[in-house]
Amino acid sequence: MPLVQINDTELYYELSGSGPQTLVLLNGVSMSTAAWALQVAAFQSRFQVLRYDLRGQLQSGKPEAEMYSMPQHAADLAGLLDKLAIPAACLIGLSYGGAVAQQFALDYPHRVQRLLLAGTLAWSDPVNEAIAIGWEAAARSPDPALRFDISLPLTFGAAYLAQQADKIPLMREFAARQQWLPMSRLVAGIRAHDLRSRLAQINAPTLVLVGEDDRFTPLYHARLLASRIPGASLRVVANCGHAIPLERPDEFNRLVLDFFDASA
């Protein structure tokens, strides 16, 4: 799959499917495009699906910087859409990707047809700050997977951990291979994120999703987003943690298709 020069870096992207609209899948902070496999399979018969690694993520460039900011990510997405001749798209942002999606909807409102924000936040609060500090401490330890161990109970709900325990070692191995320096630049970007005062300017139809058991971005974050974005709807996914597309893929896909089909 191709790498394309965007701004001062290269972005890895995958484009599949066909349809009158494009769905853009925006990764969580430690994700790669591979994590969306169950969504692409469900969406590509009705939509063109674009997924890509943000700057700093697995297969994209990792330029020198103190942080990879949300405005920079939004500018990268605008550049990628330009390269692919996509004038406007529907955005699906998970966690970190949800922060990118908010920024893009504010900076490029004419390019957003619909907006789905899943397990995300409008600002980095003291809890998020404490998580980031814990990750930094883990990065200084000799165990490359310690950050994953810290994050595990925050990322997944109890039902997923009980039913999918065999998948956890592979995820831990993947996390151990991730470089901390580019990850730290991504983390710095989310720590600087605060769009609370601007959410009322988002004019795209918006659906906010949150897992009932999400400890990473708890329900109060979703409620704030839904209350401040004009006309936004809120759906709580039962028996689910932070990683909704992985934990409850069938329900997530149904909610996405119902929401985006409504605008087709």
C-alpha cells in the first residue's frame, strides 16, 4: 500500500471499496490501520473507505518535533484528501482519532459530511494527564510492554478481557515493538488538546459513542461532547470498554452504517 508525501512527512494509507461517500477511519494513539479490519469488511461494499496511520504512527513518517499537534494532524488529513481528490468525507474518529476529527471539523468544516466520535474527549483532563505521566514512567523501565500493561484495564471492558484473553499476548507483543519517542510526540499533542470552547462551532451532523465501561474516556467526556456540539446524539454501548470497534464490532458497525446511511 502507498506512502504519500504530505506536508513535511509521509503518510501510509489504504483505500478500498466504492460508493458515493468516503469514510475516513482515524486511529487511536497506539493503533495502526490493521486494527480496522472488521470495519473495512463491513463498510467497503457501500462506501469508499480510507484508513491511514497518523504522523508518528506505525507505517507513517515520524519527523522531528516536540509534539504532533491536533492542528497539524488536521492539516495532514486535508492534504491527504487533496492528494486523493476527495473533496469531502464522513469521519470516524476513535479515541485520539476522535480528537483529530474534532479539530478537522473545526478547521475544514466544508469537508466534513458527517462526524462520528467514539471513545474520545474534548480536552485532556487531570485523569488523562496522569495516564500520560504513567506512560512516560513506563517508557523509562526495562520492560517495553509495561505501557501496555498499564493501559490494558483502561482500554478494554471486563467482558472483552474475559472472553478474548487469548488475544492479549499478541497485542502486548505489538505494543512492545512500538517506539516511545514518536509515541511521546503523539501523547504531547493530546495533552495540549482542549476544544471545549469551540465545540459549538461544529456544524456537521454528529454521533457520539462511548462504552458503558470506558475507563479511558469515561461517560462524562461523551456527555460534554454531545451537549456542546449542536444537534449531536449520544449512544452508550453496553458491556463495553474503550475500544468499541474491537470489543463490539457488530454493534459498532451497525451504528456506523445506520448513521452514515442516513446521509447517503
